[in-house]
Amino acid sequence: MTFSFSLQKLLQVKEKERDEKQKHFEVSRKQFEEAGYRLYHLLRDREQMIVGVEGYATSGTTIAALQTAQMASERMEKEIVHVQGLANDARAKMNVQKDALHHATIELKKLEKLKVKQHETYRQEEKLFEQQQLDETATLLYIRQN
């Protein structure tokens, strides 16, 4: 007689569910990384622009060039605010996916532990049954000899 886990189908469903949640988490993590890198590059570009504008001011330039630099700076600030919002949304989505993955993993672990316990119980019962059969066989042999 072989061991058969009564909740094997449920275990398989939970494994698929966990794998699916893992994929969703990885996608959301990648989106967050991309938004973070985009924000990083924008902030770095802004710093370079500030240094460039300061160079204009010290070297003497036209008002039109300063106005152009100011407009570019304002556009960049708007884009930074927009990308910060995207990064925050991506972070929130990633955290939701992480929590869902964590929950699915816990559910799977519970079923796996239950399977291990049931298998141990099965092995103990099988061992007890074998011992009883050996005892009966020994008793029958003893009775035949006497």
C-alpha cells in the first residue's frame, strides 16, 4: 500500500498559485526598478543642468539663454514629479504583490507540513501493521512447533 496525500490536488493548486504570484511580483519589481532608474537619471540630469546654469551666470550670457535654461529646468521638474509618482505607484504595487506572494507561500508551507505529518503517520501505521503481522507469524510458528 502506498502513501496518498488526500489534499494533493489542493497542494498542486497552491503551488501554481504561488508560482503565479511570484511571476506577478517579479514583473512589478522590474517596473519599480525601471521607474527608479528613470528617476535617478532625471535627478542626475537636473544636477548637471544646475551646474550648467550656474556656469552661464558666472561666465555672463544672454537673458534669452537664461530664460531657455529656466524653462528647461521647469519642464524637468515637472517630469521629475511625474516620474516620482510613477515610482511611488510602482513601489505600492510591488509591495501588494510581495504581500500576496508571502501569503501564498505561507499557505503552501502549511499544506507541505500537513503532507509531511500525514506521511509520518502513514509510515508509523505501516510499521505497526508490519510488526503485528510478524508477531502473528511468530505466534503461529510457535503454535505449530508445540
